[in-house]
Amino acid sequence: MEDGALLRAGKLNHPLFGGGGQGGRLEILEADGTVRWRWDCATTYLQHHDIELMPNGNILLVAWEEKTDHQALAAGRAPSSISADGLWPDCLLEIKPITPDKHEVIWEWHSWDHLIQDLDKKKPNFGKPSDHPERINLNYGAY
């Protein structure tokens, strides 16, 4: 960072994820190693792969967002492709560090808001995925 501090992503142990991209902790460290700010993003969201410090001092991050098995079914996900652990679609968050352990979500984008499914006509976002390339097929690879 311009003031010599370090913005970093760290890995937390998570009961569902153990792969290469999993993170879960964001920190701003002073040059002497003192933690200026920390957010453990590993419950409803799980930060993964990348973060970006924005010119305004906010942080842009990609995260997985927890959706329960019930939410996934209600959205039209194929039942055979849902575990008891639910579904974890991507989202983008812009956060503003506030105090050493507080932040504010300034902006957010959720892939969950851009779905299409062709499994159940009675469920939301029903349609033919190939007719809607601007949407994300909720059942891609599910059956």
C-alpha cells in the first residue's frame, strides 16, 4: 500500500473447502507486522483466489457464498446434485475497512441473481440456457 502497509489474503481452515484457492482472511499489516485491520471472511462467505486494493482504499474480493440445500432446490437445482452442505456460488464484494475488526460492504454482485434453469417450469428463472447466454445455468454439469 502507499503508506508501506501490506494488504494480504490468508488461508483459514474451513470444514468444506481445502483446495488451492481457498482463503478466508483479509488483513492489513503495518510494516512492523502489527495488524491494522482484519476480517475473517469464512462463514456466510468464503473469500477465495484474489483480492484487489482499489484506488479509493476499498478492497474488491471474490468469494463463495453459502446457499443451503433448500435454497438451491427452491431455485431449481437438480436434487441429485445437492449435498447437505448446500451450494457455494461466487460473488464479488467491495468492502471498506473501518476499524481493526469492522468493515462495511460498499457494493456487491451475486451470481445467484443471474441464474437460469431448465429443470422445473414452476421454479424461478426457468428458461432455455442456450437462449440466455447472459445468465448462469444453475444446473450446468449437474446431470
